[in-house]
Amino acid sequence: MKFTAEQIAGVLEGEVVGNPQAEVHELSKIEEGKVGSLTFLSNPKYNNYIYTTEATITIVNRNFIPESDLKTTLIKVDDAYMAFSKLLEFYDQARKDSKQGIEAHTVISENARYGKNFYLGSFSYLGTNVIIGDNVKIYPNCFIGDNVAIRDNVTIFAGAKIYSETVIGNNCTIHAGTVIGSDGFGFAPNPDGSYTKIPQIGNVIIEDNVEVGSCTTIDRATLGSTIIRKGVKLDNQIQIAHNVEIGENTVIAAQTGIAGSTKIGKNGMIGGQVGISGHLTIGNNVRIQAQSGVARNIKDDEVLQGSPTFGYNDFSKSYVHFKNLPKIIAEIDELKKQILNQKNANNG
């Protein structure tokens, strides 16, 4: 697909400086721009590239004033970074929309229902009573279990497994290899040391505008629901246990593990490799730094680091001493020696 500077400016409500009929057909970084590509400049440290880039069109902030001649046509907008992000979203959606129809070697139960503009990739399976909305794309090798409900504008990438009774809201993206609705880790110990499995008969509910990264696992509830609220963004390789609830617009980085029945508030930010114990309550607007271990309830607005966690500012101050601990111990030993020598001198 080709677009002119004039067309792009119309979408972004921007102003063209240069050739309004300049055409582009691909996107690029500004330092790697070539003829026919569109790029952007928002970070001042990349300003020098705009004078050498071969990109045909560059999106810039309205206050950008070139210091010398440019080969590229400019589109001036209020926020170049956000405008380019909008174009990326537009491009990604156009790419997804090109996928339609049901490919060969799929299995669709007789009473499964799906809406318009549906795409189902090869070797995928739709179970009994599955209900799928409009503009849903399910890539090859996916499993959609019985009684699953998937709303509109959902994309499920290759190899994802959605177990029975799962509910997925509008505008969600599930990346490759993810498993949603597998059994929670529930076992009762027996007197002989063996374990009896506790049936996991709940489900998973994913609300609107959620993105789940590759190879993430979200377990079904023992009873009730594991709930991922609207706007949540989950990175790759995250483990979310049974009956966990994650509040709206919370973001969680890779390799984080959340144990069963913990409730996490809204607008949180959780770094990579964080471990959170079960049956805890984490407040709203909480920030947890990478590789932290959380074993207590957290109040609203706390910023934490460490294992076990404590206040981020206290951790930062303490870390200075952690690094200097051998030196500090040596100084203490020297002081103890001086005190002991002074005592001996006084006693003598």
C-alpha cells in the first residue's frame, strides 16, 4: 500500500512542509530511512539524522525548525512519537484485516458461532458452544475449548490454547504460545505424603483492551473467576495463578509470578522477575521494581524494591552500604581494635 504525505497528514491532523504528493510504502527508523519510507523524529539526540536520512517523509513536532536544507518532506504534528505510534497501529490493523476466511484442516463444532470478517488458521479447533464476535483473527494451531466466548476485534496468534469457559473481551491480543484457563495449582496433602488434586471448576475472564504476551499462563479459578481487568498489559512468560485479580491498566513485565488469590489494584507497574505471594492485596498505583519479592500487603502508591521488598528510597540508600559492606566491616574491626587497645592502656 502506498500513501501520500497529504493523506497521512489528514489522518494525523498535521501540516505538510515539502511535497504533499510524496509517496511512502513502508516504515523505518530515521537512521535507517530509505526512499519510499516514512519515519519520525521526537528525541532531540537524533536531530542530526534528519539532515542525512533518505526517508521520503518524516513526522516531526510542530516546534521543529531545521537548521539546514532537508531532502525529506516533513509532516508537523503536536506529538511526533504519538503520531507515529498511531500510524503503527493503523498499519498493524490493516495487516491483520487482510486475513479473512477459514483455512484448510480446521475443526469447527457444529454449534460454534462466529461473526463477520472471521479468520481461522489451519489446524485450529473450535469447541462446543464457542461464540466469537466480529473481526476476530485466530492464527494456525490454536485450540479454543468448549463454551469459550470471544468478543469483537480480538487477535489470537499461533499456538495459543484457550481452555473451556474462558471469556475474552473486546480489542484483546493474545500472543503465540499463551495458555489461558489451565488448571490452577491446587492439591491437598494426604497422610501418606501423596497429594489429591482439587478440581478447578472456575474460569478466566479477560476484560476489554488487554494484551497478553507470548508463553504467558493464566490459570482458571478453583471457584469463581481469575480476572484480568480492562487495559491490563502482560509481557511474555508470566505466571498468573488461580483466583488472581489484576486491576485495570496495570502493566507487568516478563517472568513475573503471582500466586493464588492475590488481588492487584489498578494503574500498577510491576517489573520483570517479580515474585508475589498468594492471598495478598496490592493497592492502586503501586510500583514494584524488577527482581523484587513481595510477601506482604501493599498500600496504595507505594514504590518498592528488594526481596523481601521495602521502600524504594530506603532500598536505594541501603544499597550504597551493601556495596561497601566489606570496607565498613573492616573499619568497624579497626575501631574495635583501637577501643580494646585504649582499654588495655587505661587498665595498665
